[in-house]
Amino acid sequence: HATKKTMADHLRKYESLFTLTPQRMRMIVEAFKDTLELGLEKHGQIVPMIPTYVFGWPTGGETGDFLAVDLGGTNLRVCLVTLQGNGKFEITQSKYRLTEEQKQEDGQKLFDFCAECLKLFIDTNFEPGSIKDGELLPLGFTFSYPCTQDRIDHGVLIRWTKGFGAANTEGRDVAEMFRQSLEKQKLPVHLTAIINDTTGTLIASSYVNPRTKIAVIFGTGCNAAYMERVGDIPKIKNLGIDDDAEMVINCEWGAFDSFEHEHLPRTKYDQTIDEQSNKPGEQAFEKLISGRYLGEILRLVICELIDDGVLFLGQNTYKLEIPYAFDTAFLSLMERHVFDPTEELLMIIGIFSHFFALETTLAERQFFRALAKLVGRRAARLSSCGIAAIVSRKGYLEEGCAVGADGSLYNKYPGFAERVHEGLQDIFGDKGRNIITYHAEDGSGVGSAIIAAMTKIRK
Ligand code: ADP
């Protein structure tokens, strides 16, 4: 008769499903490069390579006070940024939590809420009378969803991502919608720029570290921006902008391989996430990488093993069976090596007993940690493929460059950056060491302030 499989036997199956070889990575990089190229050539491509109308790098000498509203995926942030010149800045900020209802309700209501939070922020942070009558503070709106722009203070939402679905917004100018909300509150602000968080992070990181050539966000979603020569963006040649001017491109690379599903190694767990998401087929790359999904991938594997009678026999697993019940932060905690003299993996005991009322064996806990590692490592290595595609397109490998990165996944997941670096070396060999990622502080808020300042100078 067959002997019962151990957890280590099960692990081997998942190892082969979630492991990416260097050869496979190089194939993904090639396909990625073609996709970037196509997006620059023609409008309306799956990876839209959006021209942002942010021209050139900051000098570091920009100064002044600027407000920024940042609508991310999880939180709404309002910041007051004081640029001091010399690459230095000060920032005061408040965070406001968004509810799931707000993400799905009416778009105008969502922007009304943003304006209300801004009003609260201004009332709290400015002394009465400190803003003179008629004075308007420049406001940058960091709106991190794909928008087409034909100037910097205007942006038509192509589609919601990251689980948002607010009605009456796709296809409309979000700057105009936000202006309406700002007017309702009679706020002393002037909306000067709509900026993607990747664009903001690119500009803010280069203000602080001029070696920065690429910015990547690893948060609820995943996306990147970099600087492109206008002459190399065929789809905007007719605008008569100088070929040698440089413009930030917001790649919206989370959409790579959407609908076609030709290039990325999707497992059946990834397919389930896609089918059950509010946007099936879309954001194929992001769904393998970003914070919104990694916990869910792991949960689906665990649920499969529950259904097969391998895990938690005789225990009530209903809490684990709720979609998205397993936050990506749990993967981080499971992978974190804390001092644990008992070697019992106390942290993992805690997560399962406290949040899911489940008892685990040591073998199971070792399995969960190994599984988290597989899912987290795959995400990091796929991100390396995207970075490598830009590096290779722009010829940054020889000289090397820095990559400004932000988002909870990058900042809090143990070893994430190291795994991205390891992935770059698997793709490029030793030269991969020339590409270094680092945490870009407060990129989205500060970036939008710098861009507002750059726009002011240009006018
Ligand atoms: P956003 O992208 O929404 O602006 P974040 O960068 O904070 O904001 O990303 C939020 C995402 O990060 C969520 O999907 C969440 O599951 C994930 N996350 C939060 N904390 C951690 C953590 N400690 N480790 C890994 N992922 C985390």
C-alpha cells in the first residue's frame, strides 16, 4: 500500500510549480521588452506605456510649499511638503482609511471624501489666517490608476485596478471630478498635476539620489516608471515635442501578459484568483506579484490541502476559507526570523491560533514557512524580469543605476529586495550587481510636490 505523504513530499510539488529558472526569466524579459516597445509605438496597447507630460529630471534646487493628496490602494494620504532645495524636504502627513464600500460606490463620492480629508488636514495644519484671501496653494493629486493624459493637470481613467470599482469614473477626467469635489468644500487650492505614484517616486528618488533611473511600486499593486527620450516614443511624434526632450513613462506594467497568458508561469491558484477577481483577465503580472494577492495565493494552496484531507483534519477551518482572509503581512511574519529558542516557530503558531483558531504541527509550520518563501520569492524574481526589461531597453547595465522602490511589500517583506537583486544576477550574470534597488522615502507625496514645482518653473 502507498505510504502517507509527508509535508516535505507535498512541498516538493509546490517547489516545482513556483520556482522560476534563470532561463525562464530571460524568456520573460525578452517578451517584456517587446511589450514595452509595442506600448511606446501604438496607443491602446495592453501595457499602455503612458506618457506623463512630466519632462526631465528635477535639479534638486526646487523650493516651496505644496499639498499632495495620494489615493493609493489601501489608504488615502494627505501631505504638506516643504521643498528646501539641495535635495532636502520636510513632510507633514495624515492617513485616512478607505472602506471597501467607498472603493465600489460612486466615483464622485470617493473624490468628495478625498476633498473632505484635505479640508480636515488644512484646518488642522494651517493657523487661521495663514492662507491669505485669494491665495491658492498648489496641489498635486497622486492618483495611482492607469490614466491617459494629454497634459499634466488632466487624466482620463482607463480602468480601475487594485480591487477598485467605483461607478461613473472609468472613461472620465478624474482631475475635473476632483476639482468639483474641491469646489464643494471651497478649498484654497489649485490642482496643478495628476501624477501616478510611480512617476512621483521616480522624480522624488532622483531629487535625493541622482543615480536613480527607474522607480517601482510594490504595494497593493505593482507598477514602474522610467524616463524615455521623446524621439523613442513613436506614438506621440505628431505632437511636435523636441525628440531629445525626456519624459517620464508610467508603464502600467501590472497589465503585462493580460488576456494572452502566454509568457508568465501561472499556476491553477493564480487562475482561480484571476477568475474570482472583479477584473478577470486583467493585471496578469500584478496578480502574481503584489501585496493584494500573495496572501491569497498561499491561502488557496492551504485550502486545496484542506480539501484533500492533508491539513487540519477534524478542526473547523471556516475562518481560513474566507477569500482574502490571509493577508500578505502574514507571509512576512512567517518568513521573519525572530529569536525563537524553542525552534517551534512560535510566530506561525500564533498566526494560526489567534487569527484562524487552528492548531498546527511543527511539520506543518515548517511547510507554511517554506510555502511563503516560494510565493514571495517568485514575486520578487518576476519583478526582476520587469526591471531587467527596462534596464536592457535603456542600456543601463554597463554603467549601472539605482532603482527607487516603495510600497509595503518592498519595505516590510523580509528579504524581498535581496531576492530582486538575486533575480537580476540570474538574468544578467555578475553585471546584474550594477543594478541596485533602494527604499525611496515618501516618493508619491514628495514627488508630486517636486513635479508641481517643476511645472511652476516651466510656466
Ligand atoms: P498602497 O499600495 O495601497 O498605497 P501599501 O504600499 O501599504 O499601500 O501596500 C498595501 C499592501 O501591502 C496590502 O496588499 C497589504 O496586504 C500588503 N502589506 C501590508 N503589510 C505588509 C507586510 N508587513 N508585509 C508584506 N505585505 C504587506
